[in-house]
Amino acid sequence: MTERSKDVVVEKELSFGPVHPALIEPFRIRLFVNDEIVEDCELTINMAHRGVERLLEGLPVERALLITERVCGICSNVHAWNSVRVIESGLNIKVPERANYIRVLINEVQRIASHLIFFGHAFEVLGHETFSMRSFLLREVFMDLMAYIGGNRVMPSVPVIGGIRPRADLTESLKRVILERVDDFEKKYLEFVQRVLADPLVMSRLTGVGLLSKDEAIKYHATGPTGRSSGWDYDVRRMMYEYKPFDFNVIVLTEGDNKARVVQRALEVIESLKIIRQVVKNLPEGPIVNRDWVPGKMDFTTMYFETFRGELMHSYGLDSQGLIRNYKIRTPTPTNLAAMEKACIGDHVTDAVLTIASCDPCLTCCNRVEVIESGKTRIMSDIEIVRKYGWRR
Amino acid sequence: MDPMLFIAGIILSSIIATIIAVLYSLVLPGIERKLQARVQQRIGPPVLTPGWWAVLKFWYKGKAEPIAQMPLFYKSLIWLGITIVLLLFLFSTPYWWVVLGWGSVLGIAGFLKLEEVLYVLMGSQSQSILTTSMPINDLVKGAKIKGILREFVEQHSAERALKMMAIGSLPLYIALLVPFVAARSGMISDVIRVQNPVYFASSWFSLPLPSNPVILTVPGFLAAVVYFVGYLILLNERPFNILKAKIDVIEGGVLEYASKLRAGYYLMRNLLLFALSSIFVTLFIGIPFDPFMPLCLILNMILSLILPIAMAILVAFSPILTFRQIYPATVGLSALGVLALILSVSL
């Protein structure tokens, strides 16, 4: 037994992963506990380095989409869209308004699908199989919609440079189908959310557990639903011109516990439904893609985006032949997990794993940083960098 | 009774009871899983798959040596567990009631306690590669806190099992006392005599129905509810499965059992599921599992479905509770059990 301070006694270490039946993706959790109470936590996430940025180096920019969309399976559209936003911004390519509407539509459809995956996973971690399976059942509506719009349930491949693919254009019958499916979903979803919120056993597990204050959320740059459920009113969609035509609320809760992180996402789904309805009802006529551009030299350009888990950054430049140079991607998971390392302190061991899962970590798309320290090159995970150097944009 | 006749009777009844109990208990998990699946709008597995075919499959799987501090001891715990559960069940059948006086509340409670101790022993032995011994560079990088015990999750599960032994299963033992207090005796035979007086005078082909089952009284009903929750705790089922919570301690102490040992574990768990259900029917409804009275035996088996069915429905709607919730829940249930116990004095 080692004493760290007068108040904190750490009795033992419990470690599990990266291979563990409850961890969907590979990461190592080390919990330093006193009996059942977590006194400290360490997460290691550098287990799935896929070299996406290296693969992108030197590719013609038009081909980048093939890889950027595959950075993540759950938020594939987000990476594809932000990747094309970089070049559209760098080369001043004007995107038709109709294309922007459809890009927003597919993004919100995928946001709902992602949040429902979160519910499915969170309830599975909570041990509530029925709610978990119900979440996945509800999600099917949006997987189908992605297939109807983009032709594929997981990789809809809607955005291209200058607009969207022709197959993703909305017909009148498809608009009708979307509205019908969304209306039907909303009824079932509201019933489901009410049942979850009225379940005393589930609420007793979520309430007051995994507390993350607003200051800590800002300090560790816990963006997206994680930060917004701790009272940090920050949503990149407010700054995106693509979202200007739409009326929606940014859901901000102040409790900062696991319940808030679940409720925040539950309410955000309702806002996404609002946006989907606005897109379908107000979809402007006109072209869907602008082909009037030529790849050429582009300075390093960085674009930020509100993905389903928080702030996403894509940054790259083009050389004179239009080939990609120095592609950088930063996903929200490393900073969110760094915040969760703090949030789970004081929880029971079983609750701590739930707290870590409550930031909806997506690990395979976030391990790619190489750091040169004292002349020596060393691969460091993003979370190590945040821990060591703090966060800065 | 002639001693030789008694010994022959006890051997025959044990063989019949064991065969029927094992075969029937392997159907129960299938019913349980099917019900859960229907609640979750799924088709679910075929009824015989989770019990029968799972045990057969594991029985013929390739041998995998468990990683444990004392592998031989760890492996023997499964067979010890099956023996304990089988004895628990046999002592609740009529021919065994008089043997050593263990057909009593003390016999049942003693065997159940032994069964609980098994999880502590299993947890303290198992050392799966999924946790501390996983070859990963976290210590090379530098431990955040140095010089402390690095515990296997199974050992943590053993600590949880110890806590559950101390407080978690208390309600079940209190509830167990109620039929005995109502009968003013510690023996199962007296409990049956009070609830089902015609049983002892019935012929082998008759169906003696209880005239005053304790479950139909207020204290009996309260005790039955408490028994049901204790049943979930003893079977480590949700919401009380903290000692085998998948998200941290995975399967707990039974994690390293594979092939024949895994089949043995399933046998033990399913047999316990049936034994506790059958004991409930015997003590609270007054219909014992009598291998020499077929109708009585069949009725006991049918009524033994009550608890697994109720459990399947509750499990489908429950998350895992942590000790934050388990402590108040068991204290509350124990209080309810004590109330039932006090009320049962007036019966």
C-alpha cells in the first residue's frame, strides 16, 4: 500500500485491456483504486496506428476522399466532408446551396445514428441489454436512410470537392420517405427516452457519477457533447456557414455527470431531427456540384468541424501538381479521454468504465502523432501529448 | 423401516433425482434466454442451445489448461461445486430428509454458504492474461503510481464475492427461515407436514396438494419476494452480478474455465438454478421433489419454472448495480425479511 498524500490512499492497481470483451476498440485502462473507489486513472490508446496521414501523403487530392472517409466507420461522412471543406476553402471553390443542404442532411442523419450507437454501447456497459438492443433497433432507420441517400449504410460517400455525388441528390419520393421515417422514428424515440429517464435503476447508476466541471472540460478541451454536458457552450456548427440557414438549439447542460452526457445526446438527436425536416422542406433547386476548379498549389489550410463527438480538425496543403502535403487530422477523442481520466476519479470501478465510455470514445481514428523530442523521433499518442503539453489550437 | 430397504431406497431415489435434475436443469437456461430475447424483440436461441448443446459442445472441445496459481485446485473447484449443489438438491428430496439431520434449514444454508465460498476461491486462483499479465508496455513507459499491488480482475471479483457473502446473500437466508418458523421446526419434513398434511399418507400415484401453503400468507409472500431477490444474488444474475460484471471483472473467477471445465461450470450453475427453484417450491408451496411420486415430482418441476421465468423478465430490464446500490438494497430486503420473520411467529 502506498500513500500519495494525507487524504488519498491507493491500495492497488487494476488494469485491463487492450484485449477485453467489454472494450470495443483496443485501449488499456489502469485504475488505481482504494477498495472499490478509483483514486487515479491512466488510459493508453496508442494501439491502432493505421498511418492514415502517411497514406494520404502525395495522393492526388481527388483521391483523398477514398481514404479520409475510411478514417472512421461511424463518422465517415464527417471526415469526408471536412476533407473537402479544406480544399474548397483553400482554392475558393463555391459549393452550390442545394449541395450544402444535402451535406447537412446526411451529416445529421449520421449524427443520430452515432448517438444511437453511443446509447447502445453505454447501456451495454451499464449492463442493460434491453435498452442497448432497443437503441440499435432504432438506429436502423438512419442506417436505411443513409443507404437510400448515399447508396451505402456505412460509407454513404456523399460529399465530393465542389458539391455532392449525383446519386445523393434528393428526389421528391425520397424526401417523402425521409419525412415519414423521421416522424415514425420520433414517436418511438421519445417513448424510449422517457422510459430510460423514468427507470430508477438506470438513473441511480448514472446520476452524480463521472463528474466533469466546466473548467476541467475547457482545460482538457473536452468538446462536443462531453463539454456541452459540463456547461461549456461550444459548438463549431454555429461558426459553419453551411448551418446558417437552419434553426436549431445547441443543447448545454450544467450537471457534468454521466446522466447529463446521456441526456445531452438524447436532446441533441431531437435537434438533429429538426434540422433534417428543415432540409427536406426547404431544399433549394439548382445544381449539386461545381466542377469549375483545377487542383493546384494551395497553402496549408485548416478546417474545424463539429463531429458527433466534438471538434474535428483536418489540415493539409497542395503542391503545384495538386498532390497532398502534410495531411493532419485531429479527432476529438484524445482530448475527451484526457478529461475522462479526471472525471472517473472518485467513482466505483464499474462506474469508472462507464464514465470512460460516456465520452463516446472512437479510438481507431485518433492514433497518429509523431513527436520529435531532443532530436529523437518518438511516436506519442494524442492523449500523451495533451497530458504532457496541454491543449492548444 | 428396514435399514437395507432404506439404503436401497436412498440410492435409487438419488439416481432418479440426479438424472431428472440434471436433464431438466439444462432446459431452464434456454427458457430463460428465450424469454429475455422476446422481451428484447429478438428471436433468441433455440431452447436447448444454451443448456444442452452448450454443455455438450464444451465437453468435447479441445483441452485448455487454465492459468491459475494452483491449477489442480482451481480445476477441482468445479467438481466440488457440482457435488455441493447436488447434495443441496438431494437433501431437499424426501428420502434424504432424515440423513444426518441435514434435511433442514441448517443443511440448506450450509450448502449454500459453501457454494458462495467457491466463488471466492475461484477468483483468488484465476489469473487470466486479459488483465495484469497482459504483455503490454505500460510499466516500461513508467507507472503513474509505483510500488503497489497489481491485482488480477479475478482477484477483485473474489473480493466482491466476499462482500456479497457477507451482506449480499443475507436476505435469502432470512427468507429461508420463514417457512421453518411457521412450522416451528428446523426440519423440511415438518415444513411439509404443516403445509401439506396429506403428503405423508398419500400413495405413490396420487397428487397430494398443499392445504395451507405458506406463500399464501402475508409473511410467506413477503419472504418469497425476498427469497427471489436472494436467488438472483446467489446466482449472480443482473442486477446483482457485480462479481462477474462483464465491463470490468469480465466473468470473475470462472474466467479461466474452458472445455470440460466450462461444461462443468454450466452444469453447476444450471443445477443451482433448478435446486434453488425446487427448494422454493418445497418450502413455500409445500410440494416436494419426490422421485417415488411421479405426479408430485412433475408438479414440483412445473412450479420450479416460476423463479427462472420471473428472473428472465427482471434480468431483461435491469442494469448491473454497484455496491452503492447493492448495500441499501440488501439492507432494505433484509429488513423486509425480518418483518416477514416476525409476522411468521403468529402463523
